[in-house]
Amino acid sequence: MSYSRYRSRSRSVDSSDVENPGNNLFVTGLSSRLTDQDLEKHFSTEGEVIDASIVLDPWTRESRGFGFVTMATLKEAERCIKYLDRSVLEGRVITVEKVLLV
């Protein structure tokens, strides 16, 4: 199995050059019925949401059960982790954690 397809195509940016301010969140346990707007609404209770997107299967266009939320500030992202991790959204318990860049 080739791992080259998982690496960035750009060789000009070293991973140590990528800035991760900590306001990007990884969300798992999402219902297949959930929309980007539903996700944004849930996280907006803890601050300003810059972006909320659910990852879809490229062929079926169905939810893969996880997504990403970008909050306006690190403080708001930390509030989301504190108050929304293990919360219930559309009948499912979700997990919220910081995105880790490798």
C-alpha cells in the first residue's frame, strides 16, 4: 500500500512550518442525518464558528461520521472541548478534541 497519496502534494511547506493555533476541532460520533449547519449551530453555543464541515464519502456523498469545526479563538475552542465533548447531538454522543497536525 502506498502512503504517498496521504501526504501533501506540496513539498515547499515543511510540517513544522504549518501553524496550528489550536482553534481547529475534530468531532466524531456524528449522525448521518447531521448537516454542516446543524454542526455549526451546536458549536455556536460556545462561541463564534468560523467553519463547520462534515466529511462525506466521495462516492456515496454520505456522512463518514466525523467532521471539523474551526472556532474564532483558542479560548472558544477550549470551551467547546470542555462543554461539548461527550454531549448529545441528534441522539448521538459526540467527542470533541483539538486537531493534531503531524
